[in-house]
Amino acid sequence: MTSHPPQAVSGGKAVRGKPVRGPADPAGGPAPVALVTGASSGIGAAIADRLAAEGWRLLVSGRDHERLRAVAERTSGTALPADLEDPEGTGRLVRDAALVTGGRVDLLVAGAGIGWAGPFASMPQTVIERILTVDVVAAMELVRRVLPGMLARRSGHIVLIGSFAGSVGVRDEAVYSAAKAALGAFADSLRYELAGSGVRITHVIPGVVDTPFFATRGVAYTRSRPRPMPAERVARVVTDAIRRGRDEVYVPRWLRIPVAVRGVLPWVYRRLAGKYG
């Protein structure tokens, strides 16, 4: 884990053109600033590409310095390398890097996440702590750090990238499922708390996405269904949700069906999940 403050790395010239007017965009002001974590690859990188195309001024954060630099260069953003496994590193990312470099954060996309697959009985304690730290604690700390400025301006948007595993639970992913479930409850509670404040909360629940996530967790995705979807599909839904100010979105939308079945007929859902996984 790093103990050094994140260093801003310029990725190119400032974005030109008129930014899209969204819930976080100060009317008539400069291009709004978006901080995207987990932006080295996968969903985070795809979201950064979409936001750049729509006129946001980007601050992108991740652990892979080279990949992050490439994302910053193609999005005309600023790379802020950080390791969110370090609790102090999360605070430094916002306090010493994002707010100093961008001056403000109008949009936070908390996309960083890690997973692990296998029987819970053989799961190392250190891995449990890593998942809870990155997927839950770091996301909450990021929100806590950017929220005061948003409340003071009565404008802002927070996007939390969850997982379908957090809505229903997935075999051999007990801790990851629990972490993403916690993130969903956090999003709901925070949304109620911030009602009328001008700050929006969007919880994004994707299914299986074709990203390096499975390689980094150490177990490949081997199921034939559902087929992994490209990260760009999730990014399109995320940017649409930001424009529309939507509270919760599933990608793809049909994932609402098993969640509804589980809510109305839990015994039916559990029987099917036990059979098909």
C-alpha cells in the first residue's frame, strides 16, 4: 500500500467545447469537474471516455499508473494515482489531489472495486479486509470528503457502482456480495438524507461485465449465461443516468426481474438459485 500522496499527472490540454448541462453543472460556469475512481481500466475507464466526450473536466484515479496515464491522455484529463486499500490514501486523493487540481468536484463516480471467488471457509482474512476496505469503506470516505462542497453549492452528483451480486447474493462470492449490498443500502440511506439538498445519488447495478475484474480476482468467469457485456454499455447507461438524475439503474434492465422474484417469492428464487447458481 502506498504511503505517499497522489501526484497529479497532466493528461493533455483542457477539454474544449460546451459541457453538457447536467445536475452537477453550475449554470453558465466552466466545465464541471468529475472524479472517477477505478479509471485505470474496465467500467471506470469507459465512463471516463463517455464523460470526456460530453464535456466534463476529468480527474481519473486508479492504481495502474501506466494504464491510468493512457486514460488521462485520451480524455484530456488529469491522472491521480492512488491506492484505495490505504485508508489514508483515500483522504489524500480528495484533499491533496482532486480538490487542489480541480478546485471542486461536481461529480463523483466511485467505480473502484475488487473481488474474490471461492469457498468462504478458505478465504484469507486479509482478502476479506481488502474487499471491505476498497469496495465499501473507501467509497464512503470518498463521498464524505466531496459531500461538504456539494452541499455548500447545493449542487452535485454521486454515482456508486454496485453489482447484481449485491442485490441477490452469488455463490462463492459471499464477501463481495455483502460488500456490494452494503453499498446499495448506503446509497438508499444517503439519498433519503440528502433529499432537497441539490445533491443526487445514483446507484448503478451491472451484471457480468467483460473487464479485467475476473483476472484480478484470480478466478475466470466460466458460465455460458449470462454472457459478459462490454464496459462501454455500462458507461452509456451511467452517463444517461447522470443526465436524467436517475436514482437506481440495472444493466441490463432485465436484471430487475430476478430481484423482483426474490422480493415477492424468495423461496422460489432460492430454489432456482440453488439449482442454477
